[in-house]
Amino acid sequence: MNAPQRLVRSYVRRERPFKESQKADWGRLWAVYGVEPEGWVQAAAAQPAILDIGFGDAEALLAMAAADPSRRYVGVEMYRTGLLKAMRGAEREGLSNLRVIEADAKDVLAVLPAGSLAGAHVFFPDPWPKTRHHKRRLVNAAFVGALVRVLRPGGIIHMATDWEDYAVEAADLFGAFALLEPLAQDRKGRPETRFERRGWRLGHESFDLRYRRREG
Ligand SMILES: C[S@@+](CC[C@H](N)C(=O)[O-])C[C@H]1O[C@@H](n2cnc3c(N)ncnc32)[C@H](O)[C@@H]1O
């Protein structure tokens, strides 16, 4: 097998520095729950996981991993407070099937072997509502192409958004792939998240898009 590619961090995110207690927990918990993508990609194909992309405060990631202990859940986030919440939650709930990666999801998808994921969740990605910012949206043609490549046959992509125009745009992008079979557009086991509740307070509706990767 080729040596794993090193990921170059291509973003800077401003966050408040950690307090001492957060630093201590990070150090202790990262050793248990943190994975370096360069190492994980080697093992990913042997043990296909469900990747939660941009899990934020980890509510859905923790609930889904707890409800489905026989499967491995890996969350990828760039937001350290969220990463720490996921790890603290995993320890509190005694979850042994959850790991986190600190990275840009696009970089992780780029180095994962083809057919190495059992599923991918993209719940409430940043909506970038202004038209001139739509190009910053995570779910674009390149991202969907990368997801299709890394998903194994039978694997499910589940996206949710409370921005109708984003849902329509994403449905067009997913619909362009003959390898994706559309499934019922329902929440199917997806727990509520903070961002979803915020959308409801603004009067938004949630839209779920689900697809199964066909053979081929
Ligand atoms: C609007 S929040 C939604 C969080 C969570 N999924 C939820 O439903 O509450 C979007 C999250 O995606 C993360 N994010 C944005 N772009 C990302 C990327 N390229 N790779 C990994 N995470 C990303 C952000 O840091 C943020 O926490």
C-alpha cells in the first residue's frame, strides 16, 4: 500500500482559546477518540464507517453512534469546541464506536480509498444564504463526486438543510449521478440538532435528501 498522503490544513478558524480544563480534556480524550486522517484512511476500507461531515455540537453524531453500537461512526469537523464536545460525549456515554478527525472534510474525502465508507451524513451544512456566497457552500458538484467515489455500494448519503434553495440545488447535484438511487426524502433516524431547532425558530422547514450508492 502507498504511504498515506499528508493533509495540508487549508483553513484557519477563529475560536476562543481553550481554558485549562478544556486543554486537559482534549489531551486525554484525543488519545482515545481522535484519529489522524492519514492513519485512518489505511484502515477505513477494512472497517467501513459512517462519516458525519461538519457535526457541529455532535448531537446527531453522539445519538446515532449510541443507537447503533455495531457500526463505526467517524466525525470530521474543523471546530475544536465541537470536536471536544463529541469526545466528552463519547466518554460520558461510554461509546467505543465513535472517533473524530480534525480536518476539512474535503481533504479527508480526497484521500479516502474508493468504496471505503458505509455512509455519509451532511446535516445542516453552513447555508451561505446570500447568492454571492453560494460558491462557498460545501455541497457542490466536486463534493458530491467525491462522496460518490468513497461510498461503497449500498452506502447511504443523508443530507439535511433548512434552506429550500440549498435542498433544490443539492437534489440537482445528487440527481446527476446515475450511481445514486434516490430514497424516501425523510429524516429516517436523524436526531434533531441545534441548527435544525434554530431553523424552526426562524420558521424554516427541514429538508432531508437520501440516496443509496448503486453497484458499479
Ligand atoms: C451549521 S453547522 C451544522 C452542525 C451540525 N451538523 C448540526 O446539524 O447541528 C455546520 C458545521 O460544519 C462545519 N464545517 C463547515 N465546513 C466544513 C468542512 N469543510 N469540513 C468539516 N467541517 C466543516 C462547521 O465548522 C460547522 O460546525
